[in-house]
Amino acid sequence: MRDVKKIIEEYENFSKENGFKLNPNKKLVNFLIKALLANEKKYGKRYCPCRVITDDPKENDRRICPCEYMREEVKSKGRCHCGLFIKRQL
């Protein structure tokens, strides 16, 4: 299983490169990263913990974190569904 700190660093870099940021709530972020790792162990892919996994592998690919829905949710609601990524304040 990959190191939680390393994944957090990867997602922080991803966030900066894409115009948003990782949630500053470290407890929530750690919880979500552990949930992602549990999904990776169970399903073989790092599915978002806030998404329902179906029997359709193609549909499930849209739920790999950072998921397909995340950008629009951050833009429209200020955060993704689970709260891992949030809008960068100007």
C-alpha cells in the first residue's frame, strides 16, 4: 500500500497545477486518502470514496480519483463531493 503522505503530496501538486487546492482539513484529507487506498486494495483502482462502484468497468473509470466529476463540482460548489479538493480563494 502506498504511503499516505506521498499521495497527499501528489494531490497537492495536482491541485496547484490545476487551479484549485487540497482541503486544509488534514483529518478529513487523511481519512479520504485512507479510503482511496482501501478502494485500491479492494478493487485494484483508487476509486473516490464518495462514488458508488458499479458492475460496469467503463463507468467506474470515471470514478477514479481525481474523478471526472471533480472539476465541475469544485467550480460550481466550491469543493468536490467528498471535499478532498476545494476552490482556490483569490
